[in-house]
Amino acid sequence: MNYRTAKNIATFLKYFILIAVGFVMVYPLIWMAGATLKSNAEIFANISPFTAKPTFDGFIAAMNDYGGKINIWSSMLNTYKYVLPKVAFTVASCTLTAYGFGRFDFIGKKALFAVLMSTLFLPQVVMNVPQFILYNNFRWIDSPAYLPLIVPALFASDTYFVFMLIQFLRTIPRELDEAAKIDGCTSLQILTKIIAPVLKPAIVSCALFQFMWTSNDFMGPLLYVNTPERYPATIFVRLSMDADVGFAWNRILAVSLISILPSLIVFFMAQRQFIDGIAAGSIKG
Amino acid sequence: MASFKLFLKRNSGFAFIVPWLAGFLVFRMYPFISSLFYSFTDFNLFSGITKFGLMNYEEIFSDTRIMRAFKVTFQYAFMTVPLKLVFSLFIAYILNYKIKGVNIFRTAYYVPSILGGSVAIAVLWSALFRNEGLINSFLGIFGVKGPSWLSSPNLALLVISLLRVWQFGSVMVLFLAALKNVPVDLYEAATIDGATKARQFRAITLPLITPVVFYNLVTQLVQAFQEFNGPFIITRGGPRNATTLISLLIYNRAFKSYDMGMASAMAWILFVVVMTMSLIAFVSQSKWVYYGDEK
């Protein structure tokens, strides 16, 4: 075997592996989309995502509600009732905090920064019980405004984003701040007029990640939302799964697909920001 | 007075972190400390604290079901994290060659990561691995009769673990970024010296990307020990408690029985476990993580 054949085989193998893995990654999702158009009898009959006799039964059944209280649309509306404020609050509070840590010196900064970093490794599982007790004391459990899910975001509680923004902030030359200062800007004006615009790509990344994570979050609403009318999509999907497993897979898969459509659309519109975002901020995943 | 003004001026940046600090104290620090206190109490959410002592911890260490849940959690973490890291590094390594359509591959690999945590994907996972599900239909094509994934104790844990491995995209993207930072001339020099690809990987690539290996290792471990959605939605802890991770027991104790003291004690043991893991990783850093010339 000469060098050239060996090289060709290596190239072939590389593409073969990449395509095979890509297939394993994406095929379940394609199959899921296809299965929503099958009849229940046909869903597990073969592995093809296509069907000769497409039916909308799954989607029609997906519109069913539970006790007249909640359906897929109202649950999705509920999801975005807390996702959107949470994204806005996170972006604002994390930018402010990152600016403080990234651009100023103050007493105790080093120690506080260490605290900030250590919260990155604080497991949420440990916090669930005492936070629930705290919110229970605040009378926040099952609040119509989703207070336990939203309010902490006002205080930069997702420190990943603070960390990510500080990383970006370090790449912005301090001369910009200095120049603005000489022109008479206050430090808050420097943030809103100079830093924030330059930091915009990173801020957009944070907003996108927070949007995804909060939309997908299951534990939060599971603990803090108890009234069926207020259930978000994640809880609704799980509810329909419990109700229908065994006989109505096309309905469950249709409900699931509808519930992740907004996230999928956002991802495909902004895939660049997502992929650059994790690489730049070394974010969790 | 003048010096006080100067002091304020010098520390004015502190104002920007006040919201974070306040939130940290109220929503993190206070709950964290109070849960340590609760863990030493008999505390029902509705009847309040009735007893104080070590009884929760004594019960945990004598209850075989709880100890088993810790064991399963370790099994889960030590299965998932290495699988995920090795697989993502392998794929990142291939993608780092001049590959046509690298962006398409990257996107395809990344989609599961972005959706993976959602309930919808857990539903999909149940559809894939049920007895007559997609996986077994696929095996059937080759004449293989697939196992009953979700009712076999060993396989059920693997199915839950694979759900996380399937979401290897973000770990992979980090590895890929690190691989791109390895200076090309190092490889060129090694090739001239006659080093094989495998040797180059071991002697050049691996040492240079150890900081990212370290980062991924710690974050993935912390995450794996907290896994909840997969076993809660797909297997509900079964069959025969084979996928009852400790997070499920904490949930049941706290939010089904409202036994907050016991739940806090279990959570604290989990916390100590996770911290010990991270600490081992941090302390061992000097032995295997290479931070270039800066350190």
C-alpha cells in the first residue's frame, strides 16, 4: 500500500465517521418529526421517518386540553411569560456585574471574585431544598408572576454569564473608557454608551443561551408551579406523556415537537452565536 | 472627611456589583448555610422543626436504599463523563483536519446539546429505547433481537447515560477550539523528526489541551452528579431502583414527603461528594495540567 492509497483510506474513514455520527445525532430528531404524521399503528412499524399515508391525527389530538385548563398553546405562552423577563433581567444584571468586576478596583475585589467563581461549581441540587423553603417563606411558591423563576435573575444569579462577559470585556481596550472619561462621561454612561455597544455580540450570546436553558428548564417549574393553568410547556409535555404512554405516541411526539419548535428556530437563526459563544466563554453544556 | 470622599471615589466600582452581592447573600449564601442547619433537624415543611441531632445522617448511612442511590449515582457519573469526554475529543480531533463542510457537521453535532435537557427529548428517548422502539427496529434489520432496554437494570442506566453522551456537542466545540490553538509548527517539527500521528497526539496535542480537558472534566462531573431529568422522566428511577440517582431521592423526600431535614442531609452529602471530586481534580492539576509559560 503506497502513501497515496493510505491517505485516501484515512480521508475516507474520517468522513465516514463524521457522517455516521452526524446521522446518529440528527436522525432521531428527523424520525420524531416524521412520526408525528404517522398513525399510531405505523409509528414503530418501520424505522423510516416517512409514511405513505400521512395523517394529522397526532397534531389534532395534540390540541386536546387537560380538564379545560391547559393546552399546548397556553402552556407555551406560559413558558415565555417567564423566559422573556428572565432573559432581559439576566442580561442587564450580568452586564452590570461584569462591568464592575472587569473595570474597577475596590476593596475585597479579589475575594468577591473568588466567591463569584466558586458559585459556578455550586451544585443546584443542593440549593433546591433551602431555596424552596426560602421562597415558601416569601409566599412565592406558585405565584402567578413566576417570581421564584424570575426574581433571582435580577441579581445576576446565573454567574456563568457574568464570567462569560468578563472574558469578553477583557478584550476591549481600556483606552475607550479613558477617552470617554476625559469627555466627561460618568462610569454608568461609559457602560451604556461605550462598553455595552462593543460588548453586544457577547450580550446576545448570553441572551440566547439563557433563552434556551430557561425554555428547556424542567426542575424550576416542577418545584415552583403547581396550578395547571400556569403550567409551562415542559410540564405540559410531561403531563401528556404520563397520560398517553402506550397508546398515543403520535400525539405525544407532536406535542413534544411543537414545544421545541421555537427553540429550534432560534437555534438555526443564530447557530453562529451559539457555537462561538461556548468557545469564547467556556460555558457549561 | 476629604479622605472619606476619596475612599468612596476609589471604591465606586463596588456599586456595580452590589445587586449581584445582595442576590448572592439572599438567594445563595443564606439558603446554603440554612440547609446545613436543616440537615441536622427533623423538619417537616408544614409542622416545622421538631428535633435536632444527627439522626438524618445516621439514617442515611444505615438505609441500604439511600446508599444504593449514591452507588448508582457514582456508576452513572463514572460511566457518562469518560464516555462523553473521550467521544467528544475523538470527534473534535477528526474535525480539526481540513474537513469540507466542517460547519454543517458542527451544527449537526450541536443540535442535541441545545435541546438535550428538554422534556421533549426525554420523551423522544423513551420512544427510541422502548421494546418495539426505533433502536430495536434498527437492530431487527440485521436480524438482531434487541434487548428490553428500559426494563433491564443494567441497560436502563446505560440508556440514561447515553442521553447525556448524545449531548456531547458543547464539550466537543470546546475541545475543537483548543485543538485549533495548538501551534502547527510543533506538528511540522515532529513530522520531520519522524513521530507518528499517535505519538504526536500523546506528546504534543494532549499536553497542550489539558486545561480544556480539566475544565470539561470538572463541569461534566458536577453536572453528572446532579442528573435528574433523564431518570425522572424516562425510567422514573426504575427498573428496581436501578436508575434511582440520589437527586431523585432528594426530590421525593423534599417535595413528595416534605421531609426537608432528611432531604437537606442527603443534598449535603452529595455536595461534599461533588466538592471532593472537584478538589481532587484541582489538586491534581499540577501533575497533569499544562498552563504554558504563564504559570
